Amino acid sequence: MANIARFNVLDNALDELMRGFFVRPVNFEATAPAQLRIDVTENEGGYVVRAEIPGVKKDDINVGIDGNQVEISAEVKNEKVVKEGEKVLRSERYCGKVCRAFALGQDIDESATQARYADGILELTLPKKASAAAKRITIQ
């Protein structure tokens, strides 16, 4: 779903007029929390989930699996270091906790799952749990 932003003609006209004369004013509007973007693929043996989680240490990422439910959460920490004589003109980076949960088509074998995190991408290999074959009952 697209984000909707309010358009104010006077604000934009004033910004265009003053561009180049001053540093643009800092926007103090609250930013929406970052979203975890994921790709999920399925093959015969299981699922592969790739999640974009840039700027997070692997110790700050948690993955929970319960049946066919998968939950990925991460804590984004923003260490603000402002040196003497400097001031922050604009800060858009999000800090806080992000979480994503979703259901897959089949239960996951938790004992055989694998997770790798490199270059801001978390890759989960989630094998499907062997389902019991339908049992044929003989009628006497």
C-alpha cells in the first residue's frame, strides 16, 4: 500500500525559492518504523526466506518458529555521536525494534533449520516437516 503525504503548495514554493541560499530545514515529523522486507521461495524440501536487515549485528536478530509460523525480529540501535562544534542537520535513520511474522503453507522442521547473516541479508533455510502419509484403514 502506498504512503500518502500531504502536499502544501506554499511550503514547496518557499523551499524552491530558498534552495541554494540556506540549508534546508530539518523535518521533525515522526517517521514510520522500518519494515523488514522479505522474499520467500519454496522448493520440494522446504522454504528459503531472505530478509533485508541492514545495519544490525547478528546478535540483535531473533528468529522464532512455531509450527508453520515464522517470526523475525531485530533491534536497530542508533549510536548518536555528535562531536563538539557539530550539529545534526538531518537524521532519518530509524532506531528501535522491527518485527515481521508470517505463516507458511506447511509446518517447519525446527531441528534442521539453518540461518546465515551476511551483508545485511538474513537467509533462513526452513525444511518442511515430513508429513505422515495418509493411512489406509481396512474395513472388516
